[in-house]
Amino acid sequence: MKQCTSFRPILNAPCENCPFRSDREGFLDPERVKSILNDTLMGGRTFSCHKTTHKPKAAWLHCGGAAILAQKFGAPTQAMQLAERFGFWGTAELKLDAPVFNTPVE
């Protein structure tokens, strides 16, 4: 299937302030971290990049750091799976060598 090049619903790398970065000091409350991981990795829900949430909801993008962690954990979110199936995005686009945690425990 040919990929659509005009729409990318999932970022492929973490931003400089991404909460999934392994090279930055954690800044989220531990309970919020558990909630995000439960929703994203266990529930398959999208975690939107904080840099896009000030836009209309239709313009929100899936966080690159969350997508990388989900892929490394073997639990791609529903958005990742759908975007790949419909040709809007592919897991090969993820920058898996980016400084993102390898496991939810980290």
C-alpha cells in the first residue's frame, strides 16, 4: 500500500521536553506516569504530544516518545496500528535510537 505523504498523525521522535526521554530528569508525578503508561501501553490509547494540544483536537499528534516506547515494548497503540494499516505512517519511520526509555519500569 502506498503511503500518504501529506498527513503524519504520529511524530517519529521525542521533542526536547518529552516525558519519555531517558536523558532528562523526570518531571511528572509518579501517579501521572502510571496513568499514562497504563492508558498507552496497556490500553492502546494515544498519548498526544504536549506541543500539539494547544491546537484544535483534530490537529493533535501522537507523541513520538510514547510511540517509540510502545514499539520497543511490543505494544503499539491503536493509533499507530491504524495509521500504519491505512498508509499514513509506518513504524520504520520511528527513530528507535532516540533517547527514550526501553521499558515502562525505567
